[in-house]
Amino acid sequence: METLSEGWLQFLFVAVPVLSLIGTWMGLRSAGRLTRRQKDEGDHVERSDSKLD
């Protein structure tokens, strides 16, 4: 079995963490947008239970 060259190992040690960070950043960004959108929609919807007081 042939071993990986040093260049490929360096590429993998750099590319995998960078792609992981980019994926995490994109996921957190999407989650933040979704939370903000749900909060904004909740502000505009009247709640029926507030009229029961």
C-alpha cells in the first residue's frame, strides 16, 4: 500500500478544518436568520390568550 505524499497530508490537515469552519459558520448564520425571522413574525401575530384577561 502506497503512503500519502507529504503535500497531500498538508492539504488534508489544512483543507478539512477550513471546510469544517466554513460549514459551521454557514450553519450558525442560517440558524440566526431563522431565529430572527421567527421572532419578527411572532411580534406581528396577535395572541388570542391575551384577550382572555
